[in-house]
Amino acid sequence: MQNISQIEQYSTSTDLGYSFYGGSAPLLVFVHGVLDRGRSFLRIKSRLTNQAVLLYDRRGYGDSPIIDNLIQSNINTIQLALKDLEILLGGHQTILIGHSFGAVVSLKASLEIKNVLGCVIYEPPLSWLSWWVSPLATAGQITQNTRPTEAVEMFMINSLGQARWTKLSDKIKKDLYSRGEILIKELTDLRKEAPFDVDKITAPMVLACGSESSTRQKRGIEYLSEHILNSKTVEILGAKHNAHMTHYKDFANLIESSVNYIFDWSQFNAD
């Protein structure tokens, strides 16, 4: 692999919260899911000691601005996330690491942002597909008519379990409640229509899931692998949807091997 150049300086005009760590090109940019933030990837980043890394909070999360009256707006949150991401990349050759909703944004970015070399994709919600959303599933029950606090509680209890949710501090719960509107908007936007044409994705993709994840998540990765020509699938043993937190060592190893695959493919197939 010939990515010997270094990225030591980074600047952007964005108003989003972010942290940059210098190192070898290409730049690795982590794109998080709903009710999450960039710092959830810190333990993974700590194991990628030689690589340039950008962690950021998507709009509405962490240290990035909250959008007022989002539920009633005509803003498409996927397109908004894409515009923010394009500003963040600033022309750098980039590999995106997308988790959950962030994986959907990353897949779309591979089609629309020129300098995205490829992506590591972990369990994107393919909510626009007829077989994905069940009326009984938590995400399917969250609609524009759901109260933001109720939506957060439903989502977090489903993710963490009742016992762990109850143990969270009032400060953490208050912060999560403040993200309720964007949670609702992102989940409902995902169900409206396909955000991209999967058959048009040509950039190299590493599609990953956890061995203990749901059948639906595994089927989603299989679906993507059948439609994306230049892709390979990987399973993280023992992991579920929150593998970036529970199996960060394995996730970091996956990224390291994927950087070689994606960068070498992109250089070989460069125009």
C-alpha cells in the first residue's frame, strides 16, 4: 500500500463539533448513528495509531447544533447529513466508516462525494425496503406523532434494556431527551424512500455485521452484497449492533484490513 503521505493539518468552515488526529492518508472519517456521537469511536481510534482520523458529531448530536422545529420542517436529514459531510471532507481522499444511520449516509456519500474512496459499512437500517420495518419493531412504532421524550425512551430501552436505561443519570437522560426531534425525523425520513440507488454504487465496500445481530441486520448486509459489485462481507464474532462499543478491538482490526483493500482497489482503478 502506497499511502505514505501525511495529513497533519485540518481546517473546516463547519459549525459541527469534531476532533482531528493527524496521521497517514487517506483520512478515516467516522459517521455515527442516531442518539450517538463521534466520541463513541474513541477506543477504536486509539488503536488506529498511524492513520489520520476525523471524529465528528452529526448535526443535532453531541457538540453540534440542534435544529429547532425539525419535525415540522421540510428538511431531509439524510441529505442534510450529506451536505455537512462534504464540507467536513474538504477535498481529502477519504474512507468512511459508517455505523447504523451513519452507514446509510456513507453509502449515499460514496455516490455523491468525489473524494470518497470507499466505505466500511456496519449494519445500516434499510428502512425503505418493504421487508425491513415491522409494525412491532421499535423504530417502526416511532412516527412524527410520537412525543420526543417517548421516542427516546422507546429507542434506548430497546437498545440498552430497561435495567440499563433506568441506571443512566438524569444528566445523560436530559441530553438524550433533547435529541428526540432529530431521532424521530431521521427514523421517519429513512422510511419514506430509498436515499440512493444501491445498484449504482461502484466504490469498494466492506460490509460488516455482528454474529449475534438480528436476522434482519444480517439480511440487510446480504442484500447490499448482492447489489454492490465491489464489496466483501465480514462478520464480527460475538458482536451485536453496538459492536463499535463492545468489540472495539475487532472493529479496529476490521478497519485496518479494510483500509488496505479500499485504498489499493481505488488506486488500481483510478482514471
